Amino acid sequence: MSASTSQAAKPRLYILDYGAGNVRSLANSISQLGYEFEWIKDESDFDKADKLLFPGVGAFQQAAGMLTTSGMMEPLLKYVRSGKPYFGICIGMQVLFEGSSEAHGAKGLGVIPYPISKFNAADGGKKSVPHMGWNGAWRAHASASTDDSDELLLTGEDYYFVHSYAALLGHGTPEAEAVLKDFAYTVSRYGSERFVSSVRRGNIFGTQFHPEKSGPAGLDLLHRWLSAPVAALSAPPHPLMTRDDGAWVDEDPRAARAASSGLTSRIVACLDVRSNDNGDLVVTKGDQYDVREKAEGGNVRNLGKPVELSRRYYEAGADEICFLNITSFRSSALQDQPMLEVVRSSAETVFVPLTVGGGIKDTVDPDGTRRSALEVAGAYFRAGADKVSIGSEAVLNVEEMLAREARGEPALSGTTGIETIAAAYGAQAVVVSIDPKRVYYDTTQANWLDTVPAAHRATLVTGETSTTRTKPDEAGKAWWYQCTISGGRAVRDIDVVQLARGVERLGAGEILLNSVDRDGSGKGFDLDLIRQVRSAVSIPVVASSGAGCAADFEEVFEKTGCEAALAAGIFHRGEVGIDEVKADLEEHGLPVRRTALAV
């Protein structure tokens, strides 16, 4: 809206924040587009609003519970029924439905009398849950009209999804299905399951994906809704009216996506952040976790400033940015914590998902103030992060869980950082960063297998069965993957499969799988490691460590089925560009997200 427009003429935009998840990104997006907004503080604000946005991540039960206990549920329903424009994002869309299998007994607004259900991970081995990454959407109804001037969402673009539950087609009665199809604006596919990815009916608009994290395509969508006149978006929802704008469309018109799960091959740019000898925050990288220059007394390697680099990678087409705090101040959870400012500043100009790791644990500030992992994570979410990554603490938590189970005690304590953060913000908000290293055995020696701990024999890989390009160097060897803590500097007697399955049980929604052996090597990803973990869990896996060229990304996606691939040094040093990686993936028939829009 132009600066010449008077304040009185501007529609009053309000945002409802129910107290969980990252709403800072949406606020940043709206500000970036030049609009002003206010927060809903009490029920009287609903009457003041000309337009209402309800963003949300996390659990349906928590959202419904917070709305009920805060007294906001009835005013929200009254607003929706009033006919004034409503835009719900993720949970803000799901709350329009009658309820969710995620939270039996918790009631939504019931505007759409259809249930929200969980994705089926056992879907021909094609997908993991949560549904996390970039996916497309096609128009639910084929219209004979060529006039798309009032369209809000552009098909042909990819949007960022992160959820385990959705309005899955075929999960309601025929009558409920008919109403759902009346509300459906777009449909998307994940594996063999189709779900309603956005709704639009009367004054109601909602997206299962996050436009504020969907790059230029998402900003364009927000701009269209924000700039549309209030009158053009206003009308009662009319849930039982028969739709008259075309036949139901059941298939994605983009044939190229038919062979995939629906998701694009996600490329993640990782920024290892630490303070240098002058106390400045820099992005660094090294071989085998050594971040100093090779010369004697070498300084911390400086590859750029974190906020500037994150913006550069966003503009280059990175699908996600990951900050890893590898410096000493990660032990100070919330006092004197420059990483919070890094995340906050980056979120102002980066509109793809941000993950932050390092120091997400129960800890104590220098003044003696105790901080829980949940409290630390909450601070990062409010600063603009979408996910937090937990490393060494996860290893210790799984060890404790297995020990409790061995004693016949309940496996889950409910007190670990993974459990508490996942309960509050949803599994999709919790990433576990795993740093395994190989433990080698000489298979040419007699009785070598007797020296392998019995607990780890099932996960052994041999040079004969290896599928990596370094196979010739591994002849006569066997190994299992031992997990480490403290950035690979200390080992634990737990293998990577035990750890991966353990963190999934605790509630993690994604695994960032590093390799101590491959880090900085340029020898390609450790395919055996990644395949072993990917086949052991049903949550997404991000492959990391070892990328040296664009072909390495194509190889890891094709040969392991991982959902994402991460790199750091080769991007920082300009050896390989993100666009080069995506062009190579496209050439090999793998789906990628392109950024064609300019907002």
C-alpha cells in the first residue's frame, strides 16, 4: 500500500498468535511487503479487524486448547461467520475443521465438517512423516473461465510444507467429502495420498503450507491477499452450497512430478557460526572439524558474515538455511547470546525455513539462572527460527532411554529436550544432528567378527557390500557407525541405527546426518551411512558431509532416498553454486524448486 494512502483508508489487519511456533516470520513478510498490522490482544480486537490472519505451527490439541482457555475460540468463530476476510496458515487452516486424529476430543471451529488425519508413512516406501519440504499444488476445480484475475495462489509454483496431519481425501463420509471438495481451492499429493492443500470459500482462505517460508511464490500469495479490497474477500462461507466453477481435478497436471513423492529435492545451505579471535561472528568451515587456517597459530577461517551469507543463499535459491553455533557462547543459553540476533536479523530478509543448532539443551546462564531446552528453543522460535537442532544431548537422552528400558522402566521420561519441544511445537520443529564415525575391522584377519561388539554386528557394512565411490579403498574392511558427541571429539557406545530409532521414539521430526569421516573431504556423501539410517526410520533425513561437486547431490538423492542434502564449504568457497546443483538435478530428472517470481 502506498505511503500516500491515509491511515483511515487502510484496512485494519490483525494477526492472532495463540502462543506457539514462529509467527515472527509472518510478521517480517508482511512488513517486507509494506503493510502494517496489529496483534489480537483480547476478544474486542476481533470486532476491530477488517482482515484477520491466523498462523500456526505445532500440535492441533495445543492450538485448540489455547484458543479455548484464552477465551478466543468463540470470538474467532464469530469473526469467521461474520463474512470478513480470514486467512489461516497451517494450524490456522486446520482449526477450521471439526477435529484432528492428532488430538482425539479436541474440537476445531467445525466450519468444515471433515476430519484432519495423519499421513500414512507405510505408503509403498515412498515417503516419510512429517511431510517436510517443497511441494506443488494444483487447482482443485477445472474452470472453463480463463479469467484468473481474482486468483490468490499461482499453480506451477512450489510451496513449503511441514506437517504430519492433513485433510486427506477419502477419510470422511461421502457427505463430508462433498463439503470438503466445495471448500477445496488446491490439492497436493504426497506419495499416493492426496490432500487439500488450501481452502477458499466465501471469506475463508487457508493454506496448509507456509507462504511466509515459501520464498518469492509465498510472498506473492501474501501480497495478493493483503492488497485485495476487503469487499472482494468478504462473504459468508456458505458450507453447503454446490460449487459452480468446474469439475473436480484429481491429478497433478505436471506430469514430471508423477514419478516422485511430490516433494522437490531439497538443497540446504549450512552456516557454521563461531566467534573469531577478535570476537566477531563469522561463518567458518574446515576439514575434520578443524576451523583454523593451516599456518601455525592460524586464525579462525573466515568465510563471511552469517546474516549476509544467509541472504545470499536465499537469493541463490537455497531451499533452507541451517545455522550451527559451534562457538563457546552456546553454553550461555539466553544471556549474551549473539546467535539470537543472527536468527532475528536473517529472518527479516530470508523467507525460507531457518534451522538453528548448538546449545539447545537444559543449561544454566552465567548468573546461575536455569534454562530448560524448551525455554531456549522458544526464544529462537520467537526470533524467527522454524526448527531447532539438538546434537550431543540427543545421544545422552537415547542412552538414558535405553538404560531405563533395560531396567523394565518406562522408556520415555517426558523431560528431555526432544520430548518437551516436540510436545509444545510439534515434531517438525525438532531436528537431531547425528555425527557418526566409522569403526573399522580387518576382515582378512581370522575371527575378526568376534572382536565386533554383538550389539553392533547387525549394522556392519563391508567393503564388498559398500556402494560408495571409495569402495576400492575399503577392500578387506568392515565397519559400523559409532555415534559421537562434542562435535565428533568424543565417542559413545551406541551405533547410528540405535540413535536414529531412539530419537524418532523421543519425538524428533527430522535427522541431520553428518559424517565425521567425510566432512570436508569432497569424496561424496557416505551413501552406506545414509541408506542405513533412511531405511531405519520413517522421519525425513538430511544428508550431510562430503559433497565436492554437483553430481554428488544427484547421487545421494538417487541412491539413498533422502529428502534433503546439505553442504557448506563448497558453497562458501564458490566451488559449486546452488543453481548449478539444481540444474544438474533437473538434468537427471529430479524435481527441484525454482524461484521465478519477483515480488
